[in-house]
Amino acid sequence: MTRPRTSPSEPRTRPRPSRRAWALGPLLLLGVSCASYTQRADAALGAFRSGDFARSRELFGGGSVTDSDFLRGAEAGSASLAAGDWEAALADFGQAAKAVEEIERESLTSPEQAGRSILSWTVNESFTDYRGEGYERVLVHVGLGLAYLARGEVEDMLVEVRRANALLEGEEKLYDTEYAAGGMGHLLSALGYELLGRLDDAFIDYRRMSEKGLAQDLVGPALVRLSEELGRTDTGLWIDQYGPADYLPEGAASVVLIAGVALGPYKQATTLTIPTKGALAQWSVPTYVRRADTPGALLLSSRDAPGAARAVVVEDVASVAEKNLSDRLAWLATKSAVRGLMKRQLTRELSEEYGPVARVAGDLFTLATERADLRSWLTLPASYQAARLWLEPGAHELTLEVQGGDALTLGNFELAPGEIVFVLARSLGPRVYAHVIGGDPVVQSPAQQAEPTPVP
């Protein structure tokens, strides 16, 4: 007996794939094809490490490395600051600060932003806009403060460092902790108040650094010096703690070094894949990894004066960044676990309906998309360091040296009585790049310029 052919009106015996099944293919391809941020930023970071800051800024600021306005601005700002392009640094860091402000506002008012937040639970956190870790947002305002200082706009610098300190306090309150941080904000604030002649306010910032245990070799002499100048009744206590003030020449000028040293940590994934009945489950969170390079100490000196000022750590960026991410890790782990369970359930439903092929596709989708978000501000220094060199008024040839590396002659400068001159620097391995702010450059004769300059 011949079996009749199925008429077009009869239902098919093979089920038609659901929308969820068709959606799985494109999402799987998307997850597999996405290179990590560190991979996409390799050329831009390489240019930064080699000192080609203009090229680094161009690459980071373009659209090929990241679509995050925060990261574009922050990374480009680092390059502009290292190059001494203060206008560009203000524009770049300003872009990063504005991006964070807009995203926070949108999260309350925009359905599109709310949709992206929901997506981060169901697919992958990397698909959302990157707002920076809390500590990264703090350091954007430190970068703005340094650029304003270089331009001589002290009041604007003070505004930015106050924002930085307020954001840091907010992070501490959020996670109910205390970071050994805020040194850069307080140091810039103290120096700004010294420039304005507000020594009482400068003393308060130095005292806060002392209370936090930050940069004691730099802070102690400042507290003793200012307490004596202000005629404070607690001067003896500061002398007992830090020792008597060093002798300073009459009308002494000072040169203050502020340097970003080496490169900070980067993120890598900690991933756990668990085979279960019906589907794979995967959990993945980011952790920071420190870079292997060990920078040499920075020494600031004058050819015309004995001794050198050795830089001390003011802000341990690497340590604070690690702790800040660690404080957020429980929340990130929860989100990853919830996403993993949802994907596992989706895979089980698809495999029950469509068989082993759907199971394989679902497992591959989980493996490809449940990945830690490895985006971070890659050009941040591992630490900010500072030193202060006191000199007699007059002409001085300044040198900045990396022990075991570069010895950079900064030039000859005429220092006025009581003047504060700044050296803003960035060291990367054995190399150092620096810009002098203030002082009156001394123009040498051709014969003087031809003479070799010995390194102390």
C-alpha cells in the first residue's frame, strides 16, 4: 500500500526552531569574535610604553580600541599628560569625567540604559558601557588637577582634587572600608594652598596625609616647617614625631617632583567551568595582575647643590585598585552566577526540544559569553611619587634620574626667593619624561651649550 504524501496544509512533523534558537547563533558568533580590551589596546599601549605619546593618544582616542567614552578619555588623557600637552589633557580627562556623569544620570532616567543593565545579567557584562572602577573615576580628577596645575590655574586644580577626595570617600562609605589612598588629592591640595599663601589650609592637608600614614618622609618635614612658620602650639609634638626641621637657606626656593611611575595592573579572568547534567555552567570574574617591571628610584638634584631628593610613594595605585576591585568582587560573582544559571537553563530547554546539536550550541554560547569584563584603565601608573628639593635662590641646573636608567638634564633655571617650581614626570621602565613648570629658563651661550654635562 502506497503511503499518501503529506499535503501542504498538514502540520510538519519536525518542529520549527523558536526565536530563542535562531537568536542563539548570532549571539554565539558575537561572543566568539570579541577580542578582549587588552588585545585591542596592544598597539596603543605599546606606543605609550615607547614614549610615542602622540601616537598613543591618537589610537586610544579613536574608535578602534574601545567604544567607551570613559576609557577613550582616560587613556588619551594619560598620553596627553605624559607629553606635556595640558590643553589636550584637560579635553581628554574632561571627556572621561563627562561620560561617567552622563551614564549615572541615564541609569535613572533612560530606558535604554536600564535595558543595557538588564542585558548585563543575561548575556555578558562586557556588552554594557564601561564606567570605570570607582578608584579609576577618582584618578580622572587627579589627572585634571595635574593639568590645571601645569597651566597655573590653582583654583581649578583645587576644585578637581576636592572632587577626587569626595569620590574616594564615597567609595569607602559604599564598601564600609578605608583605603590607604587620597595622597595625591591631599598633596596637590596642600601645594595649591601653599601657592595661594593659605598655609593653615596646607597644614590641614599634610596632617591628613600623616593620619593616613602616607608619604611620611615628605609629609613630616612639611608639618614641622609649617607648624613653625605658623607659630602653632603643637610644634613640639611634630618635632617629636618627625625630628627637627632641616636647615633651609634664606628665602629658599623649592622644586617639587610629581611623577607617575611604571604601569599599573591589568585585569585577567578567574574562570570556573562546571559540567552538569543537561548543560555547562560557567562563572567568571576579573582580578588584577601586577606587571613584572620593577622601576628604579627617582632622584631630583641640582648640579649646583649637594645631595638629591629621593621620590617617595604618595599614592600606591596598584594596591588601592586591587582592593577596590576586591570590594566589588562579591557583587560581580553573584551577577556571573545568576547569568550562568540562566544560560544553563536556556541550554537545557533547547536541548530537550532540539536535541544534542542545541546542547552543543548552548554550551558553546555559555563558554563564549560568560567571560569576565577585562576592561580597565591600562595607562594608569603603578604609583604616584613625589619629592621636594630646597635650593638657594639663583640659577640651578636640574637633573632627574632613574636609578639604573635615564639621567635627564631638565635645563638651567633662575629660581626666585620662595618660588615653587614643579617637575611633572612619567617614568616607564628605565626611561623618564618630564616637564618643568615655573622658574625662569637661563639661556646659555653656544659655548656653554656645547660643553658636556656630567651626571651627578
